[in-house]
Amino acid sequence: MTSQPKSEERKAPFEETIAIEQVTHSSVLSYFSTFNAGDFDATAELFAEDGALRPPFEDPIVGNEAIAAYLHKEATGMRIYPRKGETLPHDLPDDDLEIQVKGYVQTPIFGVNVGWLFVITPQSTLRSVRIKLLASPQELLKLRQ
């Protein structure tokens, strides 16, 4: 009797548990945990098909494939640390939900305070994520040096 070789199990990247004060929406929590795990394909899959990532000082990145490619190129080595959030009481089209989160981004070169503005569809996909640097002009100038 011969034994069959064991198939090698594919391990998913480590996903840390993210807790954000006043935020429990699974899409927002998954955005941070998949991003920090370096699983940018999974992060991009959280977006609606025509969803947009809106990084600071850049044009919007639209669509899952483009978002994944952008994150692989620009976000490798980054860690994001959400701290506190709130659901904004806006009447958005299509019954979308708007959640704002403030926190910190650490890149291999520098760290900066950041705000994320999530617009979430009723199907819990991300319509957009706008990233805003929360730094003074003096702090931004220091980053250039």
C-alpha cells in the first residue's frame, strides 16, 4: 500500500485583528487588516468593481486590478494604524455609508498622521477610500528633506 503525498496547504497571509474606536463595519476593518498583512489583492477586492482609491496628491485609482497594482507598487513596507473613527451623518446617494477614520501611517522612510474617508455601498463594498495627510505644511516640508 503506497501512501499518497500530502498536498501542500496554501497558507493565507497573517491578518491581524484590527479594533478601531467607534468603528465596527467589517469592510473598514478588513481594509486595514488585509493592507497590513500585505495582501493587497484582498484589499482591492473589498472595493466595488468601479471603486476608487484616492491617495493624496494623485488622481483616483479606479477598479480592483488598478488598485491592487497601485498598492503592490506604492504600499509595500507600509503599516497603517487606525485609531478612532466615526460614522458621518450624511445623506449620500444610493444609501451609501460614510465612515471617517483617523490614524497613523508608517512607511520605511517616515511616519505621518492620516485620515481615511470610506464611502461604503449598501452591499458593503468600498465605493471609495480617500486618504488625506493630516500634517501641517511645515511637517510636510520636513518629509521632503
